[in-house]
Amino acid sequence: MKFNTKTIHGGQKHDAAYGSVMPPIYQTTTYAQKSPGNHKGYEYSRTHNPTRHALEQSFASLENGNFGLAFGSGLAAIDAVLKLLKPGDEVISTNDLYGGTYRLFTKIYEDFGIKFHFIGMGNVDKIENYISEKTKLIWVETPTNPMMNIIDIKAVSEISKKYSLLLAVDNTFATPYLQQPLDLGADIVMHSATKYLGGHSDVVMGALVVRDKELAEKLYFVQNASGAICGPQDAFLVLRGIKTLHVRMQRHCENGKAVAEFLMSHPKIENVYWPGFENHPNHDIAKSQMKDFGGMVSFTTKGNNYEEAIKIVENLKIFTLAESLGGVESLAGHPASMTHASIPKEEREKTGVVDSLIRLSVGIEDKEDLIADLKQAID
Ligand SMILES: *Cc1c(COP(=O)(O)O)cnc(C)c1O
């Protein structure tokens, strides 16, 4: 099955009871048993739920994996991966990271005795300097949020395999439409399904996909034992969202390109971060590991003025000033005061999250309207 067919049919069966084409929302906590242990595969909805199961099958199919897991949020999915570790273990992570992931690592898991090394992975050779016998996991986000750096997943996976480490990739920005990390050698793919997979800004959800059965069993154990699952209504909504992922992504990419090119041509704009530009430092890797360049674009203004950036985002009319991304509607954010406010100023500036940086999640509206909106707000 090719990708566009998978978004609609991947891992799905029509409902056994009445042939309903969409899986019913099994809004139930428990399942009748004929005699103790004699049931139809479902006992209690923290452990299994048919609607969630249909979604988990879809996740696995999209990422060319064998096992999918759905969680109550993207962070709950990341949390489940970290629960594979023990005190004393070490993690090597990209330094330009989603703020909530950085917070989970440093404010929760450091207290449990796990050590994190945050490094730039533009040059993967640096990774080996941080590997010791304590290292267990490499955590990669690509494209990174919000600087749109690209990390060579295949090159990192060669290192993770050489040292028998787990490699997890946060594939939220790219989506499986653009990039399939398991095919490039990753062990775990993670998504904030809140973003493009759900696609309609109405559900908070997380996903993991793996190929290895033993690893899947460990993660299912954590999912059930810790219990950060999603409900059946949310599972239904994300399953519906996924059915249009490929058509939405096509338009996100087309509009993202148009917006990036417009910004590049505007005299008040200093830098535009979008991996489709030939002078983007990792353009060649982006071109080889991604099908297209996505709908996320960040930029800074000349003079790097905090107040001016605030004014631009306030003046936008079609772009909504809001956290989050990946929905059909265009959103704008100011990372320094919003998504990345939890990262100390000194730390965030090292990775380029300066005061005037604005991040756009370019939606699927008409691109002419989006460009006109940006133009009036910047002018
Ligand atoms: C939003 C986001 C997360 C966290 O997901 P939630 O669903 O908000 O918990 C993790 N990584 C990236 C790249 C994100 O954009």
C-alpha cells in the first residue's frame, strides 16, 4: 500500500458488528466476560480499547512500523520512552528542542537521576564524544522547533547502532508524509498528534511507533502501568484527521514555500528559517530525507527588536497568535515569550531563539491572503 492509501485504510478493518466504515467510539471502561478471563480481547480500557486500537494500527501503518501506541499528549508519549531508563542512565539530545520536552527532561527526569547532554547535531561526529557505557538513548527532533535545523537521521542511526543505543525521533514537524524515521534507522518515532496528525486544533494527543516486538512490549507495559492513555472520542477524531493528512500536507508545503519566499524578499526581514532554501545549512540532508519542506517557517526582523516582534504578531489578522501548530488554520507564535519561555534566555539565544524570532505554522488557506496578512503586519 502506498502512503496516500495508508492514511485512509492503513491498519483498518470495518467494524465486525455492523460493518460501520469508521470505527465506532467505544465509550466504555469495561467489557463483559463470559467466565473469568473468557472475553473478546478487551478487559479494561486503560489497557485496550477498540477505538484506540484502530488508531494505534493507523499510526503503525503510517510510519512503516509494526506497533503503535496512543497517549493523552505528546509529552505523555515522551514520558513513556523515558520510563524505559533507570537512574544513572544518560541521554544525548538535540539542543534545539521543543520547550516542553526540555522541561520534562531537565525538571522531572534529572531529579530521577538521569543525565542529559544537549548538543547541536548539525555535525553528527560530535555525538560520539558524549557516549559512555551509561548512554542509553539518543533523542532527536528534526526539523527542530523553532529554528528548522535538520538532523541527518540515517547518520545518527549509524552511531546509535554502533553503540547499541536506542534512537528516538520526534517526527511532529515533518509527519510521516514527509519523513519516515524508522526507514532511516530509528527505533522509536514519536509524535505530538495534537499537531499535523490530528490536524484540526481540537485534540491533544501523543503517539509512538516501533518495529521491534520486545521494545513494543516494554512500551505497552509503561502505557498500561502509568496510564497516560487517550480517550476513545479523541482517538476517533485523530483517526478522522489522519484520513486527510496527505492532502493537507501537500497544501501546507505549497503555502509554506510561498510564505518563506515572500518573507525572504521583504526588506525588514533579517533571516528566514525554512529548509527548502538552497542556502539553508542542511538543505541537502532535508532534500534527501524529506519528501518536501513542510509548512513551518520562522523569521527574525532587522534590528532584533522585542517590541517590534510583539507588534507584528499582534497586527496579524488571518494568522492567529497562538501556541501550537499543524492545524488547518495559520498560527503565529513568538517563541521567546511563549513556547520557549521556560528555557533560560541565555540558553535559548545560543540556539538562535532571539527576541525578534517569530514562528509561523502556515495553514491551508489561500496563500495570497496569508501573504497579504503578513505584509500588512510587517509594514
Ligand atoms: C507540541 C509538541 C510536543 C508536545 O506535544 P503535546 O501534544 O503538546 O504534549 C513535542 N514535540 C514537538 C515538536 C511539539 O511540537
